Amino acid sequence: QVQLVESGGGLVQAGGSLTLSCAASGSSSSINVRGWYRQAPGMKRELVAVISSGGSINYAASVKGRFTISRDNAKNTVYLQMSSLKPEDTAVYYCNAVGSNLQVWGQGTLVTVSS
């Protein structure tokens, strides 16, 4: 039904900025919550940020003040604006979508922050 495609990953210098996008296609009308997760080398996958259809937002403590999640419901797209990037932010970033009777994950996009 629903497919998620991330884009915007790449190589960026420490202190720089990058914006990720995740577009949903298919039967996305039932999606309520969308989020971003990441998995760094040798680490567990962790929550980065989530946003509900009503605009409620939560961030991981490690990214508060640096990352901003937003959502364009008309375009079925969620964004993650990242600034003041650190080498510790290097990870594969995954988006997901949760709604009634569904949970979908994207394929992931690699973000590499160099020092």
C-alpha cells in the first residue's frame, strides 16, 4: 500500500547543514505519525524526531536545537532539517509512517559528516 522514499543524504562538513525528505506514495490518507530514525555504525537504531498529523513534535535530546522536523500533508512528505552537524550524526537515516493498521519504513539514506 504505502511506500516511503528518502532523499537528501550525502557528505557534509562538520558544522554544515543538510535537509532530508521522505515522500509517501500509495494509500497514505490513514497515516497519523511520521518520524525519522537513524542507525550509526556499531549503534542501535534510535529515534531522531517524530511529528503527528496534528503537529505534535518530539526530538531526541541529542538533536534538540539543531534539527527540525516538519510535515507537508498535502504533499505526503516529511522533512528533517539538520544544522550544526557533528561527526556523531553520521548514520543511515530512516523515515517511517504509522497509522491505523500500518507501519512502514523507508529504505534509508546515508548521511556522512566529516571533520
